Amino acid sequence: MSYIKTIPPQDTKEMSSELVVAYQELGKRASQARILQLQSLHPEAMLHHYKFYESLMYKPSPLSRKFREMIAFVVSKTNGCHY
């Protein structure tokens, strides 16, 4: 549960045009990853955050994809995150 005001993808009445574009660009990922919705009041940051995540998890790296997922899991578990 978030203590930060968010605008979920289905709440089109409150959305700025920038947020509409950001949600369209993110597609399904925005409704699945609530951490992106935490940045719904700052759509530019939301897009930058996702691009950063995408780079860390999917671009070539000395760490295997499996190992990166393990790190993400342990960090989420340690932080009490349900992801």
C-alpha cells in the first residue's frame, strides 16, 4: 500500500496529457508494477525510472539475468516488498 498519492492507469479523469503518454508508452507494465504508479505525479521520472530498470535488468552485464533477478528478489524481500 502506498502512502503517496498516485494516479492509476484506469483513472483517466485526473491524468495530465504527459501521464497519458507515459502510461501508453509503458503499456501493461504500468498496471502490473505499482512502483511505477508511485511516480504518476511526475510522468517524466516514471519513464526514466523504467528505462533505468530496463537497462539494469535486460542490457548486457557481467552479471547473469538470473543473478540480477536473485538480487532484486532479496532486496524486495528485505524491504518487505511483495514483488
